[in-house]
Amino acid sequence: MIEQKIKEFVTSIEQHKFYEAHEALEEVWFPKRFEKDPEVQFLKGCINAAVSFELIKRGRIPQSKRVWANYLKYRQLIYKIDSKHYNSYHNLVRYLDSKGISIPYLQMDIHTDKQN
């Protein structure tokens, strides 16, 4: 199921349907939201990335930056995930980072996670 939801998430981001992207991963994350598992928290971070993009779409730049910072915080958990979906998660991080770098408001140094 997670592989399909990741595909839906990426497709929605590509179509600038950020709310739908959020919803795709939330279906996986929501039932497990109280778990302290790195994989669950990582998914929460990816959802935050979609929310950040939606906020930019709505012209709410300061709020978008704050939510993007949450993505960056949770994105680091990828290194603690032990999952058969690790490669998909890694590709998802690369994809989201490339999207973030392309947005001037969210530009960051990938190696330090510091925003400009």
C-alpha cells in the first residue's frame, strides 16, 4: 500500500495538487500517528513538505517556511528507518529536496539543512 501512496503523492505534487498529496500519505500515517517509530515520523515530515508547497501556492510564505522546517527535521530520520520501503523513501527525499531547492523561499543547503 505504501508504494502506491508514494506514487500518488508524487503525482499529486507534480500536478500541484498539494492537498491531495498530503491526503495520500496521511492515509498511511494517520493510523500510526502516535507511534514514535522513525518511519511514521518520516512520513509526517513528507506530509509537511506537501503542506509547505500548498502554503506557498496560497501566498503564505512565512507559514510555509515554518512547515518546511518540520519536513527538514523529520527528513533526517530516514537514516534510522529499517524498512523494505527504504529505497522508495530515499527517492522521495531526493524528489522533495529537489522541489524545495527549486523554490526560492525554501532554498536550503542539503548537507546542513539550513535555509537561506
